[in-house]
Amino acid sequence: MRYLLAKGEIVTLQADDAIESLSLVAGAIWLTRSSDTRDYCLHEGTRLAVVRGETLIIEAISPATLTVNCRERRAGVHITTAWPHSSPRTA
């Protein structure tokens, strides 16, 4: 599944059992995850393994194309647009 994010757009992804990883096809994103205390700045060409059941908060630093790689063809992904086109720091 491929998602296009506008600069500043923030989404929350709840990973289920079928999600294997995220790949950043274009652009740059900031990412934090519930299973880790570190923050990540990912750039085009980066792939990040996803832990089953974790929550990811993703903010597009620039316009970005993100692919959710799944183990199954019809994986369940729950994505919530929390703050479209604005940051929680400025909302």
C-alpha cells in the first residue's frame, strides 16, 4: 500500500500482524514509535522494520511517498490523520 503525504502532514499508523515494514520511496519523514524511545528521520530509500502491534506517528518533513509492506495481500492497516497539514507543536 502506498501513501502520499504533504509536507507537514501527520499520520498515526497502528500496525497489525500483517505489516512487515515501511519503505520511504520519496521525500523525508520524522517518525516515532511506541516500541522505542528514539525518534527517526528517514529519507528516500530507507526501509524500517515494524514491530507487531506498535503505533507509529509519522510527520512528512517534505512531500513524501510511503509504502507499507505487508506479509499478506489484504493486510489490515489503521491510519489516522491526526493533524493534517499542521504540526501538533503549532496546532
